[in-house]
Amino acid sequence: MVHELRSSLQKIPYNLKLVLAVIMLGLVSGIFGILLHYLLELVEGIAFGQSEHNTGFLTDGVASSRIGFSLIIVGVSSALVWYFLQRKAKIFSIKAQMKDETSQYKLHFLKQLVHSIWQIIAVGGGAPIGKEAAPREIGALFAGPIGKICSLSKKDQIFLLACGAGAGLAAVYQVPLTSVFFVFETLGIALSIKRFVLVGLTTYVSTYTAGLVISDQALYQIPAIAWSLKETWIIPLLLLFLTPLAWFFGCLSKEVSSNRIKDKRILLTLPTAFLFLAGLASYFPHLLGNGRMMAQEVLNGSNGKTVFLLFILKALVVLITLWAGAYGGTLTPSFALGMAGAALLTMILGSGNQPAVLLLGSVCFLAVTLKAPLSATGLVMGFTGQSLDAIPFLLVTAYLAFGFAKMLDRIPWEKYLRPKTRIIEN
């Protein structure tokens, strides 16, 4: 059947085949977005007896013993799954697949698929990392077979991988235009009108398909904000306070992901990390999950001590979990950390809990960790359902934070941090 389909497609003009390929990829990504949505609800129901889509906070009314038991089960099972997946085969990231020298490698399709699906299971069971990596990886994974069936050139097959990543993100978060920006900002794809249209076609098809089940309502409950120039006075302070923290968190997350434990040690480190998380969750259950509970708790107006501890501990458990062997994203945790950091600053200044400032903090943190100011702005808009009035404030903050972070990147930190040795002459 595949051979017959490929033969039929050979008769179609190349550009039309490329359009058909991105449409097919959008449909597949949207369908898998729906499946992942239902899988997340299923796992949350098993672990906590309820889903985050049906309750304000996933852990409300759930006994600490049940939370702890679920986390230990998820930690042990995740260690086993990721150990056996990586024992004889390598797991390729999207960027690795897009490189010329690695795109030729034959991926183990089923193992890559299980790897991505398990990230959703882990997050549903309480892992403190983002769920956004899984749908992106699945979208990119299906780009390979579709590109080959359509007999696309190697260059366009690589481009299709990027389209799949954008389509996956668009499906689960219902942010089609933002996902287009994400593809060009984070995956190194050269911008052209043709490519912009093709990526947009993929993300909008994916969004519409997944939207048959996944709601496009804002993820966070936030009061209506009347944006005005009164908020701009705090932007320089936010940049000075949050950008170095976001930059440092981004550096650490990159470092721990690069040195993630993959050998037999994962059978000890990952369960231990989840056991540590279970101990913290008995006092701070909002640390669990991808950061949605933490962000909503900050929006609801927590006290200074709670916000400070949530900020420190969330960053800590994300880094420990990734280092210990888990896979997942840092997008939504970064959103929550930015919001908590902005809340801390307003408490220090005594200016009160201002939702506009919290959103400025979240876009600042996201722009730095994603290295994508346009995507960060779109995500904050989509997550919180803001009006177009918010765009200038969020976009200016995002670009200033991004520029500040690039300045920090250029500083030769090793030169200053490396211990100086004294040469003793005889």
C-alpha cells in the first residue's frame, strides 16, 4: 500500500507534494495531540484520582500518601523504561535529527515513539518538567516517513522535521502562529515566504485537528488587565533582577541535559530524585507537574515565603530530575519561574501582587531560556488569553531580556571563575 501511494505521488508536481506532505503532517500531529491529551488525563486520573483539566489544582484533596506512592511508582518505572530504551539504541533529539551528519541515521521509530509518550506519562504522574517536548518530538518523528513517502529531497525532509516540531507544539497548546515563530527562532531554519507559509499551514492544520478535542481557552485564570504605561517603570528592574536568574537556569538546564545519566546508574538516580520530590511534595504539592499549579498559586497571591521557596525548589527539582535521567521540557516550568520571580520582586518593592508585572516576569524568563523572544511573547499571550494591548509591553520586555542574556553569553566567565595558579620559580 505504501509503495502504491508513493507511485501515485510520483506523478504529482514536486511543490504540490510538499504541500500535501505538510498537510498530512499537520493532521498526524493534531491526532497525536489528541491522543496525548487523553493519555495525560488517564495517567493523572490513575495517579491522583482527577485531572488538571477538571480541577483548579491537581493535588487538591489528594492524600500525601497517595501522592508519594504515585511518585515512587513513576520514578521506578521511568528509570526502567529509559534505561532499556537507551541500552542499545540512541535517542535522537530534534536538532540532532536535523543535522546533516545525523539525519542519515536510521532511527528506531518505535523506541523514539515510546520515549516521547513516556514523557507524558511521567508528567501526568507528577514529574516536575514540561510536557511540550513530547508532541514536538512525535511531530518530527512522523515527518521522516511522510517525507520519504512523498519522495522529498533531503533538504526538504529536514525542513519537514521542523514543521513537525512546530505542529506538535501548536496542537497541545493551540498556538499556531506562535509555533511558526518557534520553528524559525529555535530550530535554525532559514526564513523565506514559502517556508513561512508551509510551516503555518502545518501548524494551523494541526491546531484545528487537535482543537476538535483540546480547548483553546487560556490555561491560567487571570483577571482582566488594563495595560498602560504605568507598568513600564518596573521593566528595567525586572530585567536586572530576572534576566541573570533565567540565564543561569538556562545554562544549568543545558548542562544537566547534556550530562544526563543514561547508563545503569539511572536505576538508582531517577527513583531517588522522585523520592526527594515526594518528600518536598508533602509540603509543597504545587511543585508537581509542568508548572501550571505553581504559576496559578502565584497568580492567586501566595505569601512571600511560599513564593520564594517555590521558586528555589521548582528550579532545583527540574534540574535534578533532568540530570537523574528523565526527559522533558523546561518551557512551562520557565513560565512559572518567571512569574514567581516577578512576584518576589513586587514583594521586595512593596508594590503588591500585580498580574501585569507577573506576566512581564514570565515573558522575560521565557525569552531567555527559549532564546526566542517572539515565541515567548506568543506563548504568554496564548497561555493567559491576553488582548492585543499586551503585545507591545510583552514584546519589548522579551527583546530586552533576550539582548541582555546575549550580553551575558559573551562574557568570558571561565576566565574569571577559573582559579589562578601561582608559578613558583626555583
